[in-house]
Amino acid sequence: MTPPQRQRRDLVPEPPTPQAGEDKPGNPERIYVVAGPDGERAELDLVTLIVARATDPPPSASPEQAALLRLCAAPLSVAELSAYLHLPFSAMGVLLTELLTADLVQARAPIVRKARSDRSLLEAVMNGLQRL
């Protein structure tokens, strides 16, 4: 009895080469431009808060930009927006830069919580309330 023979898979055939009179297939058209003509991006952190200035997205907005504007009715951080839209931080930076230059959103520094209150002040308030 002979062991079963393995059949070799054929490699993927190469596309046919263009003939002398045919045009070469061009590069596919870019769907999205990664940066503007100057290549600058807004200074954004993961904790930068984004707030929409307009409630309704303009008709020229892409689906991602429209979703961003709808989400930003209340202040959200860039990290939260990235998580909600399932987009990496780099893509969020590009989208937010476009929205910032169009004045559709506003970027704010994160709200920094003050240092904890002084313990002696809290004890004095508590003692004052207990005396009442």
C-alpha cells in the first residue's frame, strides 16, 4: 500500500503584462488625504477635550466627521472618541485637525482637579456641624 501523495498547490498566477499598445494600469486613486498641503496637525493629547460648536454636521462632512460631531455634543476626550469610533489615535488626529481648521469643534485642555482639601479644614467643618 502506498502512502497518499500530497498535491502541490498552484501559485497565484501573475497578472498579464500589458501589450505594446495598451496603457499600464495606474495607481489607484487615494480615498483619503492623510494631511493637508502643509502637513501640519493640531497639538492634541489623549486627554484633550473636544466639544462640537455646531449641533448638525454640514452636508460635506465625511461619515467619520459627522459621527465625531454628534458624539461631541458634550465634552469628550480624544481617547474616548477614538474608542467609540474604533479609530487609532493617528486617524483621530487627522480628523480632528480638519474639524478644528473648519471651526466645527473646539479643543480644550483637560479639567485638572485641585489638590485635596486640607484635612484640618475638613475636621473643623465636621466639628462645627456636630455642634449644631
